[in-house]
Amino acid sequence: VSFNAIDSALSSLKNCQSCINSGMDVATQVALDLVESLNDEEDVNNMEKVMLEYATMDRELNHYIKAFEEIINQVKREKPENLPDLENLAQEKFLEMESVNSDSDLQRNEKYMYFKDQLKEMKKQYHRNDTIEQIDEDLAVTRSQMNFICPITQVTMKRPVRNKVCGHIYEEDAILEIIQTQKQKKKKVRCPKMGCSHVDVKGSDLVRDEILKRLMDSQKKQ
């Protein structure tokens, strides 16, 4: 039995996941722009609803892909004389997965968690209850305290990423290069920030620090 057509269809579905991820990235940027420009809170909340809708689509797509892959692998293992109705079997498996859905699944979506984290940090910088003068003053203090220098390259960062485990920030390319080099040697990576006790930095622990990037860009303009 040839599964080329099914494999091609699954590949197309996985491409749809990339579109969903891109949509979530755009929604995050729009939400941060709204907070930065002190837009109405309702507009920001609407962007969170958009993120949850994307998270729902992502979950459904993941379940559908997983359902089909499990059925295909099962058929390949058992090699029945008559090919069963794959679509129907996959649909049953999909509905089984969907039946145990909960809102907490969406809250754990990686990009939604990133959205909430960055939104929280941005709101700290641009609190609506503060006067514009207070916001400017707070930002000035933040910028003076913020270190834009990468602990690895010792130069100003261009694409800062934050370690979710220890909270330290590095230049993205620099830390990924270290991780890759040490991985080839089958060694763990100690956090490059002096004094940090974290000894197992992983690529999956790194998230873009959009707030710091915006502060850096703002300082450059001044």
C-alpha cells in the first residue's frame, strides 16, 4: 500500500502550523504595540482572544495530524489484507483526543504563554494609571539600570533572548552557537552570566525578549 498521498497531505497540514505560528507572532506584536501606544485595554483583551483562537486551531491541527499518523503507523504494523477506511478511523481517533480538551490546554500553549509573559512586562513599563511624565521617568530609570551588553560577546545585543530558567539575557546567535558546540561534545552549557549557578542551558529554555528589544530600539532613536 502506498501512503505517498497521505504523507503529502500531512506535510501540507504541518505547513498550516507554520501559518498559525506566524499569526500568533503578529498578534503578539500588535498587542505590545497597543500597550506601548496606551490604547484602550479592550483592544489588548481582543488580541488575547485572537491568541486563544489561534491556540485552539493549533491544538485541533495537532490532534488531527497525530490521529492520522497513529492510524497510518497502526496499519503499517498490522498490514491487513483489506485496507480499512483510514479517514473514518482517523476521525474517530481525532474526536477521542478532542473529547478530553480543556481550557488549561490552551493556557499551556507555548506562544500563548510567551504572549502573556511579554504583555505583563510591557504593562509594567507602560502602566495606564501613570501620567506620561511618570512613564518617561520610569523608562529612563529602567534604561539606566538595564544592561544591553551580552555576557558572551561583550557588545550591545541585537536580538536578545531570555533564559526562562535563570532569567539571564544573551545575544541569540551567541548562546545558540555555544549550545550547539557543547552538544557536539556531549557537554552541558553553564549560563555565561557571571555568578549564575544554572548549569544546563537549553535552546528550548530561550525566548525572545521583545520588551528589552523595544527599549534598546527606543534608546537608539534618542
